[in-house]
Amino acid sequence: MQDSDLEMTHTSPRADSAVVWTRGRGCSLLAELLSNQDASRINGDIEKACIEQRADLLVSRRLSSGFDLVNVAVPVDFQPEKVTSVVATVAGGPHSLLAARTAQQLGSALNVPAEMVSASAPRDNSASADEMIRLIEAELPELPGRVVEVEGVADLVDGLDEGALLVLGAPGGSFLQRAMFGPGARLRRTAQAGAVVVRSAPDRVFRFMGEPVYVAPLRQADDTLRFHSEKTLAVADEGRLVGLVRRERLTEAGGSPVGEIMEEAISVRVDETVAEAWALEPTFGPDPIPVTDDDEHLVGGLSLSATR
């Protein structure tokens, strides 16, 4: 993705956004501030726990290479008692919207002003920075934004009050991120309140799925028609997905068992992306798509309308 591209993904798809956290300095404090309900600590397998708890955000002590199951926020010398304002630095790329939304949430939770800043070097064209602000303002109209011209990170930091908490996207292609991090460089931060580094992840099926909708293979076709309105319905036996049955076949089968007229199972895996699930829209339309785990157990149903 180019620096000028902004990927508008769902950073908080549910009103009761689930936040989980791992052991580390400042993690529990940050998780509590970013959660609309009680945040849960993770012990053991992080990926398994995120799926089981349908996590929207993981607060962790570091950014793990290759982990993109959920959005991640990392506190760096985070001291909420010293925060007097929250500033999201946005520079395009896939993490800018999450940075802005995180700043807005933290500002509200801490009862301090929040804003987003798009920085440009003196020799750069500021039009892209202005456009970035406008794009995010369309998503977050209550979060003010501005463009600042800086020679380097020190100029940006010097222009903020000492209690400003910076929210930054994970290291990437922008000049600001390169200057702040760089290969192996330490975060050069002089403000007293610390920083929060965020990295967005693709929308995953488990974050949007509901309860599984299915029929047993021994259920009679005419009974199924009375209890289900779906045009395409999952068939499950002892918790395992075994097939699909279509309504037109049910209307022709009378008292025959569903298992005799079902067809091959089609499903999405619980950790697949929502984009991959949309490929099944021609088959299921508005009906729930069966969601399975690695062992083909039916664990949910995904209505694509819920992902919009």
C-alpha cells in the first residue's frame, strides 16, 4: 500500500468492542481506557484467545512479527496521569484510521482534547496531507485535524505541550514513521506522557459472526421448511458441518430426510478475512454463511450485511 492510500476498515465493529491484553507495562491501563466493557487478560495462546473472545483489539507490550489477527495497540512509557492532550499522527497507509480512532477514544476516556496531525516536510507537497485529514474527518467528524510542516520529529514534538500523548501507526513508509522509529531505532520521544503505537489488521470473520444456523441431516425436509426461512442452510451432524441444503430441494423432498438431498458443504474459516467471505455472496446472499474451525466444527454464521 502506498503512503497516500488510506484503508478504511472497521476498527470497532461492535458497540461492545472487546479488548484483550497481555502482560506488560501499561497494558492493563491502556486496555481499560480503550474498552467499552471489562478488558480481559490473555494467558497462553494469544491467537486462540483472540478468536474465542472475539477480540477487536489486542493491547500488547510489543508488535509481534506476522501477527495480523486483530488490531494491536502498544503502550510506550504510557503515563495516563500526565496526559493533557492526545495527538494522532496520520500519514496514510493502513494504520492511520486506527490511530485517529484510538486518539479519539483516549481523549474521551481521559477527558482531554484529542486531535490528528498530518505532518509534511518543507519540500513535500502538502496536498496529500490535507487529503488525508479530509478522508479521516469523513469517518470521525468530531476529531479535529491539521497539517503541520516540520523538518523532523523534534519539530513536531516541540510544537506540542509536555503532556501530549502521541498515537502513531506502526513503522511503515511515511517520513514521520521512519524518523520516529527507523530500522532498529528507539522511539525518540521527549513528551512526558508517552506514546501508543497501533497496527491495524484485516477484518476477520470471527469479529462479525453470530450464532450458527443449521439443520440436522435426519430432520425431515417439510419440517425444515416450517422452521427455517433461509434459501441456503447449513447441515450439521454432532457439531460438524456436513453439507448444505437449498430451499428448492426441500420443497420437492416432502418427508425425506435432509441428509438425502443435501449437497457438498461450503464454509468460511473462523480466522479468514471478511473480504474472503464476500466471495461466497453469490451462493448465500443474505443467508448466514457457515463458519467453521480447523476441524470443520460449525462455530458460527456470518451474515455479510453485518460486515458493511
